[in-house]
Amino acid sequence: MISTYQPPAALLQAFGFTRYSAPPRQARFSRPSERGQETIVLYDDDEITLLETVDRQLLYSFQGRLASEAEFRVLLRQVNWPAEVLPGPG
């Protein structure tokens, strides 16, 4: 069996994503970008979707499975999304 990875909610929130309501068997996280909105959808079957919208048009979409956090961070960098933990208050 192939090992898959989904980023935990705490990591996505540390990257500035906010959790939003989603249909059953999904978790949806979004954050504003310089040009629009970045969204990550996690599915119960270990699939992940990345979507970027600019002016209400889909600019980028990825759907698949990831093997590790390192692969997730590489994917974010490839699509030019920040992959760093945001500084906390104080």
C-alpha cells in the first residue's frame, strides 16, 4: 500500500489558511493571495485539491495525492504559494 500525506489543519492554519464549511467527507481551507484566493480541499480518500482564483476565474488547479510534507511544500512553491509559517501575535 502506498503511503499518502495530507497536511494537518494546524499546519494549514499556520500557513494563514482559514477553515470553511464543506460538504461531507471534505475539509476546505482558503486564504487570500496577492491576486485572488488560494483554496485547499482535503478529501477523506487522501486526495488533495489546490485551487487558485483571480477575479472569479480559475487560474490554477491541482488534484492528486501526496507522499509527504516535503512534497506538499514543494508543490506550494511550484505554484508560487507561500509555504512558510506566519508569525504569531506578540
